[in-house]
Amino acid sequence: MSQSVYEVLVTVVTVTADQSDDNGEHLHRRYPSVTDSGNQGQVNGSHQHFHPDSIKIPGDITLGGLFPIHARGPHGLPCGELKKEKGIHRMEAMLYALDQINSDPELLPNITLGARILDTCSRDTYALEQSLTFVQALIKKDTSDIRCSNGELPFIRKPERVVAVIGASASSVSIMVANILRLFEVTTQLFAAPELSDNNRYDFFSRVVPPDSYQAQAMLDIVKALGWNYVSTLASEGNYGESGVDAFIQISREAGGVCIAQSVKIPREPTSGEFDKIIKRLTETSNARGVIIFANEDDIKRVLEATQRANMTGHFLFVGSDSWGAKSSPIAELEDVAEGAVTILPKRASIDGFDQYFTSRSLQNNRRNIWFAEFWEDDFRCKLTRPGIKLDPDTKKCTGNERISRDSSYEQEGKVQFVIDAVYAVAHALHNMLQDLCPGTTGVCSNMDPVEGRLLLNYIRAVNFNGSAGTSVLFNENGDAPGRYDIFQFQMTNHSHPGYRVIGQWTNNLRLSVEEMQWSGGDKSVPESICSFPCKPGERKKMVKGVPCCWHCELCDGYQYQLDEFTCETCPSDMRPAPNRTTCRPTPIIKLEWNSPWALVPSSLAMLGILATSTVVFTFIRFNETPIVRASGRELSYVLLTGIFLIYLMTFLMIAEPGVVVCAFRRLLLGLGMAITYSAMLTKTNRIYRIFEQGKRSVTPPKFISPTSQLLITLILISVQVRTQVSYDLFLPTAGQVTQAHLCTYQVLGVFVSFAVIPPHTTIDYEEQRPPNPDLARGILKCDMSDLSIICCLSYSIVLMVTCTVYAVKSRGVPETFNEAKPIGFTMYTTCIVWLAFVPIFFGTAQSTEKMFIQTATLTVSMSLSASVSLGMLYLPKVYVIIFHPEQNVQKRKRSFKAVAQVARLSQKSLTEKQNGETKIEPDRMQ
């Protein structure tokens, strides 16, 4: 260390000593009985007048002690009110441990441990001044220029050498002290500062309490065990609060599953209304009800008060660090606000020996504790008499006969165990060091004078013994003790007896009794502190960018199901999502049922048509030789009636449940009935047209007008009927090369060939009835016939129909007394209207969810109507005459082709005259 540093340190030490003298005078005036100390207690000690604000216990080896005897002073004063538990209890624990060690013949035999104990006043800067006392002996002072008034060299008392320091309590104080003591390699034993885990910066620190990294891990495990994933953090400004929160945030980030909503810091010197602003800020993320709090007692109390003022009692779920622990002072008169708070505290035990020791302390036997008189006044709420000071008559006077625990409340402070273990750790290290460096000697040998700081640190790190509570005391390479914590919850079984209850432990892993926990209002169910509520079944998570614990839930809509928590997948084509959308289920398969309106109407029409057709056929067979039957062309009539019958029969095939046989007959008969009907009708109209056209030119009859010829022509037209389904199946993939005409040119024999090449089969159409609502989705069982194949099957019949209509138009001028041209014409006109209406209905329902039902009904009704028109126009009048007017069913004079030709020529001449505007006036034969 440079000379300038030494000079600065000497100056600071001198100033500190001067201030201590002043304070000592003041103390002497307040408590003369204390400063005039004699040899009292188990350990003899005397107070040096130049350090009256410290306790000096002489010994062969001196340990330092730093304790927060007083709180931080108000208005710039260094010290405030006395701290009975954290100050006096802990300091007395060190004295108790020294007594026990010095009286133990096995531990450090023939060596007495002394102490220099200082008050930090809970202020880091003040503690720094005090801690310079420990390094005075290590500072080389240049006194060559200093002379007494008589010219002699001055006699300067050499301060005692402190080999190790026990303390301090607050982390901020410990860090400030660490920065000075490490320069002089003075090892420090911590009993309350858990966050100094940086071995590079605090390499001379060891602790009997576990580090904050363990505490943060324990608190994170608690949060996870409660099912919380969205919490806020609240820290007092300073190393303890900030490093604790940083450790929690770091560990939670590495472990995942917990997100920090807000990280709020409490200023060192909070302004008026600061805590109200903090609570308001925490409520901005209302879902983050869990609040991880690393704060000192005063800040904890003021946070609870602000929560009460904000009327948020029961909203926040506090998880407090060991600074809260199981203390009553932070929650005094705020029990309802603190109800349900989960706190953590290093696992500890009450030391019975210390209780016996401390409760036996009195003003007479504890004069070595210069602050004990102040403690006595505070504990018993009385005043000691002082020379020259008159007390108020109403003030209670201390008698000196009061007894701790009998006349005042007493509860052992939580870290007494750790103070005792810290002192014992140094004692065991010194003992082991003594055995190694001074074997066979009595007392401290030259090898240990002075005690080398770094070597002592190594011995401290190597100790392993059973501590005051019976648990092992040992350190890892960073000087940290094992992590052992008790988990508390503040519960209010009733409003008069609230208290902390142990609900679990943490020793490298968490053991938490959730069923024993109790929340605001005595509720047993764990409240929630989550950013986003779990998605319902069938909903996927859409994560919020940058916040892995927050998401939006999106429903897997349409035909999607939830593949995993982040993905929606579309169900296979033959399936639909289950009601909860977590899996897929088979789509129900339906077919056209006989009891459906879509089937009842067409089947009723078809049944009536079959009955009417059967009646006509039966009548024609019964009256086969009558003039009307013979004049109607019996052969073609039976062919035409057969076609009509097949048309009606086709309705039942279209409605029947699809199967191999049904599908085969559909492919065979769909267009055949209409082809037979309109082939016969075309042959009839063509015959009439040719006869009268030929009659206009000559009296020679045209060819092929005999019944046999007509029947042959009809059969030829029928044979051209194409099974379009064959063409569709075989040639549609090459539709670019095969034209529609080619598709419709195969003979009926091709149908049977197609049965071998592409056997009739059923298929399930899942796309036809697939509405937006998947619950309404259905698979439709149908034959393997597409809309195109159906139209192709009917296309030839439509050609025949159109051709027949053309001939009917051409034959409209033929006298109705000669032929059936007029009925056939009306039949074809009506049929064309029916089929013109069929086309838009059939194709206009392609997007309907009931497409198959509508198209089937439309097709069958259109076919039945066209058959009914043919039947009604051509044959029902004849049946009516045959049955109800048999007198008209007589043989008439047979006209020769010559007579027919004459009628045709007259008709042509009359038509020509009308077109030329000429009118022939016949003479009135009555004149």
C-alpha cells in the first residue's frame, strides 16, 4: 500500500478516535455506572477511555464485532433508537459464545479470545468509520517527526490486532466494511448478509447463513409450487434489495416459466407519497398479484401501509425474503394486509443456553455491555436515576431488580444461532491452525504471531463441526453455508391470534405443504398470479412477443383441432374436430333416406307414373287389336312405354342406398330410358315429317315407313346411347385429346366393358356437405358418378329431344286428323321447358350443403315430369277413348298415300296463298 493511502487512513482513524472521545464523555455523563466498569461477568474486561463507544474484551487473540446496536439516526444524526433484538441480542450472542469457548478446555486450550465490538448504527458510512478501528494495528505510522514538549519521543499505545470480524448485519454495511477489510486481508464472518457471493470482490468473506442465490432459488421454487408465472419484484435500494431481486430475476430467466411484470425499487430516502406511487404502479399489472419483496423492515411496513390506504388489502400476495422472515414489527397493526404473506428464513433453532444466559443478565452482572443500561430502560419502560438529573414524578423509575422475561416480553432473535456459529467457526479455524503451526506448544507461538489473514481464511473454509443447533457448519469454495430455509406463512385463524406458521422447508429442493396454507379471509384455495389464464381445450396459445408467460388464446376454428398448445392442425378430409377440438372424430356418413322429403316427392311421382304406365300398357295389351291401338303404331308405342317405365324406375335407383348392384344399374339405365323414349318419339315425328314432305313432291311414298322399319330405326338410335360414365372414367384424364363427341360414341357394349375395367363402386364424398360449422359436416355415400358423368349420360337423350322438337316444329302444319304431330309437338315443347328449368337448378346448387339431395331430387323429378308429359299427351287420351268411349274405337276408311299426298299439297298451297296475301273467294252457292 502506498504511503499516501496510509496517510489518508491514519487521518481518518484519528478523526474517528477524536469523535469517539467526545461521544465517550457524553456516554460517561449519561451512564456513569456503566463507564466505571470493573471486572464483571465471566470474561474480564475494561473499557478504554479513548474508545468508550465500543466494548473491549482483552484476550490473547482479538475478534472484531460489528452490530447494529442502534437504528439509523434521523435528521443527519449517525445513530437513532436502540435495536433490542437485532442489536443487543446478537451482540450478547457473541459475548455468550466467547464465554463458552474460553471456558471449554478442549477448544483453544490455554488461549483466551478477546473482542472489540462496535456499533454500526445501521449506517454504512458510519460503519466504515468504526471498522477503521480494526485496521489501526496494521497501518504503519511514521512518528519520526513527532516530539513531546520536552523533546522526547511520544509513547503511542499500539492498538490490538483484530484477526477476524464477526458481522455486520445489514448487507450495505457489510459491503462497505468489506471494501476496507479486504485491503488488509482481515477475514470476516457474516451471520446475516446473504448476498455477498462474489468470491472475486469479497474473497475474505465467509458466512454461516446461505447466500442470496439459494434464497432466490427457494423463493422461485415457492412461486412455481403455487402455480404462479407472473410476479412483480420490490426491492429496497441498496445491495441487499437490489442483489436479491437481481438473483431472483436471473434464476427465473434461466429456469423459465416465471416472468417479471414489474421490478420496482424503493429509494433510500423515499419522499412523501412514494409508497403510494409504488402501489399504484404495481396495480397497473393487476394479474401479477404475487410480489417478491427484498426490503428492510421499515420499507416492508410502509409498503403494507400504502397497500391498506389504496384499499388493496388481500390483492397482493407477498413473498418476503429473510429480512421479513417471522418478524412481528413489520406487520404490527397491519395483520389483515399481511395475511397470506409467505416468508423465508434460514433454518434456525432457539438456543436454550443463550436464553438462560440472557435472561440472567442484569445491571450488576453485565457492566461489560456499555449499551445494556439503555436496553434496560427500553425493555422495562423505566428510567435510571442519574446524579444531578431530576426525573419527572410521573416517570417510572428502574429499581434494578427487574428481570428479563419475567417483567418484560422476551423472544430470542432469529439470528442468535448464526452469531454463535460464526464465532465458533473462527474458534475452530484458530484451533486447527494452532495445532498445525504450534504443535506441542502452549498458547500462541511465533508462527501465529501475527495471525496471517489469508491462511486463517483457508482454515475457516475447511471447518466442519456441529453448530449450536446441532446442524453441521461448513463452507463451500465461495465461503457460503448450505442452503437451509424454513418457509413461513402469516395466517389469521382469527383476528385475535394471528401468527406465522411453518408450511415447508427448502434444502436444495422445496418441500411445501400447500394444503396447510391459508389466504386472505381464510380461503384455502391458492389465488392466481398469472399473466394469461390457461387456454381452454381447443384453443392455441399466441405468445406475446418478449413476454414468454403472456399469450392470447385463439380458438382452432373451422375444421382445425388443437395439435399441441401452440398449433392448430386441420383434420383429415374424412374427419371433423371433436366438440372440445382436442382431437378429430370420424365424420358421420349419410345417404338419401326413403323418409326424406327429398325422396318422398320424387318416389311418389315415380310410383304414380309407374301405375299410369302399367295401366296404359295393360290397356294396350288388352285392346291390342282395336283400331286406336293399331293406329298409334303398336310396336313403337310399346318401345316408347318401355322407355317411360324405365324413366320412372330410375327414380328408385337414384334414391336407393348406393351399392355395387345399384351403382351398376345406375350406370346402365340412367340415360337408357330417356334414349328409348325419345328415339321412338323421334322416329315417329321423322316418319310423319317425311311422309308429308314426300307428298308435296310426288305420290310415291318415302322409304322406311313401315312398322318394321320404324322399329329398326328406333333400335339403331337406342344402340347409340353412350354410357358416359365409361368415357368419363377412362378418358377424362386425357380430356385435352378426347372430345365430347368421342365420349358419347361408344355402344352399349362399352358399358359391360367398363364394368370389367372400372367396376361399379361406391364412394364417400366428404366435401359436398362440409359447411363452415363442422358439427353439421357429413360424408355422403354415393356411387362413383360425378356431375359431369351424369350430364354426359343424359347428353345423347338431350340431342334426341332437341332433334325431335325440331321435327315437331316442322310438322306443325300437318292436319291433326291425319297423325300425332300436334300431341308430339306439345309434348316436346313442355319437355324442353322442364329440362331448361332443370339445368340452372342442378348446377346452381353446386355450393349447397345439400347438393346431393337437391340434385338427385331435381333430376328424378325432371325425368318423371318429362315421362309424365309424354305419357299424358300421347297415351292417356287414347286410353280414355278406349275405356270410356269404345264407340269411337271403330275402323275408319283407310286413306291411301295418294290421298295423303293430296292433303299435303292442298295444305302447302293454302299456306303459300296466305303468305302472298291472296284470298280465294268462293261463290255463294245459296244464291
